[in-house]
Amino acid sequence: SSLTLVCPCCSHCRTLPAAMDLRDIPDRWKRFNPETPPYKYFPNRTRKQTMVWSWMAMAGFSAFGYLLAEIVERQSVGKEEQIKEYARQNASIEQVTMIKNQSEAFKEIMMRARRQRLGLPPQAHGSVDMRDPFDE
């Protein structure tokens, strides 16, 4: 004489059993073998096989990534020269001066940072007074 309850959200849902007997629940721990856990994929593998395949996968993907990085690096060296040549041929004078000014600004920033890292004082600016070199 088990009672059934109606789902609280609506009356159209299926009915739920009111009480469950613990004898109805299968005891899965009696069937559990620690050497072959219940994996979802490839269920008959052992723990050692899982470990070996995991290490092999890590090594394989690392090697694949390294080789891919090497291939991309080798391809980019040739493209770098090609892009430099293309830029030399097709850049306008304004673009060339902008690039040169930007690289000089970066160099100045890096030199300032290097002086600061070495503990040197910031470079003193030169005098802006104009004087005649022949007037001594």
C-alpha cells in the first residue's frame, strides 16, 4: 500500500512514489572494483591504462603543439622579409617618418627604463641657449 504524491509544480507531471524502501536501491559499492572503475568512455580499461593513455596524450599534444609552433615560425621568417620589402616599396614618406619617429620614441622609453633599472639619475637635458661657436 504505497502512497503516491502528485508533483508540486503541476498536476500534469507524473506521480512520484511517496516512500522508497532501501532494499529497492541496488548496492553498487558491492560491485565496485577499484582496478576497473566505472568509466563512461571505454568502460573496460584499468586505472593503469588510463594513466598511460593520459601521459601519452599529454606528450602527443605537446609534441604536436611544438611542431606546429616551429612550422609557423619558419613560415613567418620568409613572410617577414616579404612584408618588409613590400612596405619599403609601397610606403609613403609620411608613413616612413611616422614609423621612424615611433621607433625612436620606443627606444627613448626603453633607455629611460634601463637607466631607472640601473639606478642612474634621469639624463639632464642639454642647454637650449644658442651661442656662437666663433665667439669664444
